[in-house]
Amino acid sequence: MKKEFIILDGAMGTLLQKRVKKTGQPLETVCFSDERAVEDIHRMYIECGSDMIYTNTLCANAIKLKGTGISPAELISKAVEIARRAVKGTDALVALDIGAIGELMEPAGELTFELAYRLFSEQVKAGEKAGADLIVFETMSDLLEVKAGVLAAKENTSLPVFVTMTFGENKRTYTGCDVRAMACTLQGLGADAIGINCSLGPKEIYPIAADLSRYTSLPIIIKPNAGLPDPISGMFTVGPEEFADEMVKYADLGVRFVGGCCGTGPEYIKLLRQRFGKLKRQASHYVPATRVCTPTNVVELDRVRVIGECINPTGRAPLQYALKSSDMSLVEQLAVDQAEAGADFLDVNVGVPGIDASAAMADAVRAVQAVTTLPLVIDSSDPHVLESGLRIYNGKPIVNSVTGEAKSIETVLPLVKKYGAAVIGLTLDENGIPPLAEDRLRIARKILDACMRYGIPKEDLIIDCLVLTVSTQQNSATETLRAAKMVKDKLGVKTCLGISNISFGMPGREVVNRTYLSLALSHGVDMVIINPSCASMMDTIYAYRLLTGNDKDMLEYLDHMSERKDQVNILDNITGEVNSADTSSRQDNSKISDISDLFIGLERAVIRGLKDEAAGYASELLNHAEATEIIDRCLVPALDKTGKLYENGDIFLPQLMRSADSAGAAFDIIRDHLKRKGISSRSKGKILLATVQGDIHDIGKNIVKALLENYGYTVIDLGKDVSPDTVVEAAVRENIKLIGLSALMTTTAEYIGKTIQRLREVGHECKVMAGGAVLTEEYARKLGADFYAKDAADGLRIAAEIYGS
């Protein structure tokens, strides 16, 4: 499409809710019960200027259609047929609309990457077969779920793939995904256009879109809501004129696709067509840079960065034992320890003979991403092992590594391109590592040229000129540094060195390593692979950042030095780098003489999200303390601290859930202990949860449920599409003091009020908290709720207030 701006359609659900009778079925099934209504809405948008319409298939997946008697393929086929009739005789395109599956992805939930991929594959295959022109994933919140969808579309169809995610005013999705991380990940994965839809109005989305425009060169899509529903009338607050006035500002950001989401209608689209027809699209604001990410953390090579080297079994007997036993608790502990020591990235290598390395790599990537937000360096010489980690990695990783050998280039670079990773290139080829810097530069240029052929951006290549052991090749130390500087100066790519190799076999290794690190930094090396638990190495890193002006106002250096005296250097013991006969995959808690250390250990394990560690400490503590003391002195304070970290934006939903799971593991140990002694554990209180009548969206409720249960509450979950009478019956029967009601849609939010009214009519005394995407505190109060829970953490706070716990 050659137009300056492509005008999309507006809301489908908003208009269908006004036209069709409520049946309790998903609105997508209207394609069968009243297909004329769907076709009329499509036609209205086309007549008002839409260049592209979205099919009525947002919830057309096997999970959300369960119980309807309609398969995703049947619904998608029908919906595309209706849309194709509507666009006949016009140039408008038909986009297969796909929304979130409706379940939480692992590790926060139970939806696996593989199942998400299969569900999306079923949808995209049906869409292409039915005649869709492209695929749009919209209203998405989980970056890993989006990745599963994009891969399903790319691997099973030949259609273009668009993606829009839904953000709050904090520029993050409810899972904590940063808009910059979305851009880095999806640009790498090969999405054809990306953007933002739903949740907010055009004014509120603008600053988020401004960030997005700086982090992607892809065409940008903007599809805001018409503001938020008015708590009195239930109508959306931004009218067509105001909507259009705000939308034209996006032309300055280089946005290409514009439309509307909830609350918008044909009159909104008509004005967009008129306003944007007079505008010129501005150039992209994208600034290329070497960036990698997890959903919540984007790291740019704008200063010297540290790759933590400790998740590598070479020379580390405890880690070898753990990997052979498929025990990831030590991997998790190493990840958290290195993150706390100041690493920017974590290398993950699972190269142990005799194990299924592909399965181990996938398990290790999942485990590390569950406990830290640092981007990973997926390290293997086996392409199958690399792909195993790349496929399920959440975000944009680094591949370690490709060499100048033809076989390596032909097998590794296609994976780097497919999964949108950055890659470390090693300056060796079929003849080994050249002794001269000029020859290493030649190999680096060969790797760069190969990256260009495969469509891998220059900024995604990092060259490692390879540090050799000074004890056997003394002259190589300076030659490697000379090569690194030549590569940086002549090729303009980032450079990396594995510092610890320099001192192998030498006495006083730390002194040699620290000195060589200083030399590497003086030669402009951008990334160093070191053990971040070595305090003197990290001192050098922080001092270098300070002296080169990368540490603004000296804040990082001062923070580092203030904590320096309190740091406990435990990594060497854990990884087997000092003499130790311990081959256990966890610290032996029984050796800790001071019981206070056990309490501290349990609290730290819960805050860090280390489930096995938490269970181990709880088990040992039960030999020294009463269950109530462990809970009151340790678990409750740990959960309180985690809650504050979440409220302050220092951690996000996945970390909050993981911390709650770790506390749950400790609670399980305590409950089992009490049960063996014939003592029943006490619940903090019973809470009833339900998604109200007519609403089938329950992912938010499920998050609240998981957190409440792990915090010691008994949760009675009535599920979704629950009638007021069903809620009342359960509340009376179970003598419930606190009820949580949720609704995602404006039309179903009224059932929160009806349910509360029924509770009051029967005289059941309880408190009600209400939450959901369409609610505000004012709206919740208008509906009669006692509390508004904006998120799961709010639900916990309210529960504690009611039950005094």
C-alpha cells in the first residue's frame, strides 16, 4: 500500500454490543448467529475510509471457544468470508485479528510456549486458507506469548505479520514488558509492523509511541481507545473531534497505520481519513544501536558492559553435577548472585558430556529468566543447542558464538537472523586463531560481510578477538588488544573479550586478570566476560565508567563502594573455584551455625524467587524454630518487601509471582511439618473470586488468585461468566468476608454492580473489591464496590486490611 498513511478500522466489539442480544457467548460467535451485523460494521468502516479491516476473531482460539461447539478454524473461516464480502470491489485489506490466548505464560502461569505456538498455528493456518491478506496480533501483554504467535505465523504462513501490544501509562504492559523491549524483540523476529492498541486514549499513548519510534525502524501502528468509560454513563470520554485532534500529532513520529480501538466507531475513522489525507508522514526517529533485552530490561552497549561467566560447567564440578541431575536450582542461584554482583548479561553454557544439551539449555534459559531480568548470552558451539535456547528466550538475546569457518557461518547465522538475536563473532577459522592482529581483523571482516548477506544489522555483531593464555603465549596478550582496537576502528562494530583466559595456569590470577582488564578497557573493548563476584574486577569496571563520564553524577560508583564492605563473596565456593568436596547443588544449610543466618537465608531466597533454596531453608529452620516464628519473622517480612519492590516499579509481575511461589514452597514445607505433628495450618482467611456474568476474560483474576494463595489465603474461585446469584449462593454458603469481582469489558462491568446489589438484598455482610481493565476507582465505587484493586498487589493489600494480616 503506497499511501502516506493507512487508515485502519475502529472497534468491532463496541458496535456489536449495541446491535446484538447478549447471549453469554463470545462476541466472535456473532459471525454465525448474526453475520449480517458483522458485515454491516465492516462496510461502515470501509465507507468511512478504512484501508484495512480486522476480522471478528479476537478471541478465536481453542481455549476461549471451549464450550461453544465452534472450532477456531470454523470461526476464522466464517469471519474471513464475511470480511471478504465486505471489501469486495474495494482496495481494502482483510487482517486476521488474533488476541491473547487468555492464560498466563510460564513461569508466572501454566501456559507453555509450545502450547501457545500450537494454538496460534491453528489460527494462522486457518486465516491464510480462508483468504486473509495479513495477520494482526493485538491487545497483547506478554512478550513471550507474542513471540510464539509471530513464530507460528512466520513458520506456517507466507502472510505479513503485524503486532500491537497494550501498555499502561507507566509504558509497560501488566506483565511489566517495556515498550522498548517490544521494539527490540519484534524488529529482530521479523514483524512487518508493530505498535500500540487499547487500554489508553490517544493523548496518553503518545509518549509511549514516542519511545517506540526511537527504538524501531518498522512501520508503527497506533490504535487507541476513545479514552476511558465515564463512571456515570459508561460511555467513552473522548469524542471523534478530540480523538482526531490528538491522532494527527502522531504524524510527527513517523507513524504509518492509524485507527481506533474500544469506544471508537465509523465517525472516528471518517475524521481520521479527512485529517490524515492532508498530512505528510515524517521520517522515522529510529536510532540504531547495539541493544539486547528481556521484557523488563533493555541493555544498550553505550558503556563497558559485563557478561557474568559463572553459568558454565567447565571446571565447576557442582554445576556439572547439577546439570547431569537436571537440577536448575544452582543455575538459578548463580544467576541471582551474578546479577546482584553487578553483571549486565549472563552467559549460559550447559556443555556437559552425556546429557541432552538441547533440553538442558531450554531448561536453563527458563530457569534464569524466572529469577533475573538480565539479558542472556546463549553459549554453545552446537546449532541445535543454540536454537533450543533461542526459541524459548523471552526478549532479544546474544548468541555466543559464530566463527569465520564456513560451516559455522552457514549454521549459526540463519538462527541469529530467524530469532532476531545479536551475535558474538570469534576471530578464528579453519586454520585456528591467527597470531597477528591483521589476520584476526580479516576474519572479523569476513564475519561482518556474512552478517550483511543474511540481513543481520551491523549493530548486532560483536567481535571477540580471543584472549589466549599468557603463560604459553606471552606476546599474544598485546596482539589481542591490538586486534580489538583495529576491529573497532576499521569495522565500526562492538568488541568483546573473555578476560579470565589470560591468567590460566598462572599464580596470582586475580592480579593478572585485573591488570589485563584495565588494558582491555583502555583499548576500547565494549564487553568483558568476567566473574562479577571478584570485587577487584568490578571495582575496576565501576571506576572506569566513572572516569570516562558514563556514570552520571558518580551515582553508580558511589552506590557500589557504599555496598562494597557489606558484600559477601560466595560465588567461588558455589562454583567450585576453591577447594571443596561438596558436590551438592545447594549450600548445605546444616553447616550454618548461627540460626539468624538461616532466617536471613530464607528471607533472601523468597525475595530472590529461589524456590528450592526457600524450601531448603524452611526445612532446616524447622529443626531450630517454631513454624509461627518462621512465618512471622521471615516469610511475612519477605513478602512485604517484595510487595514494596513491586509497588515501586523495581520488580514486575513475573518476579512478584516467582517470589510468591518461593514463599509458597516454604509454606508447603511448614504445612507438611505441622500435618505430621497433627496440627492443622491456619489460613489467613477465605476469599471468593469471580469474573462476572457475560465476561470470559479471567487472566487478571487468575493472577490475583495465585498471589493470594501463596500469601496464605484460601481462595474459592468460581471461574468466569458467573451470575450474580451464583456469587451470592457461594458467599452465603462459605460465609465469605471478602469477594473479588472482575470485568474486562464496559458492557459486563455493570454485572459487578448487579452482583453487589444482590449481595446487599440478601443481607450478606461482606466487603467487595472490584478490578479489571475498564474500571477506575470512581467507576468501581459507582458500582457499589468497597475497594478498587488496580492490580494483583492491590488485591493483596485489601485482603491484609480486611483480615488484619
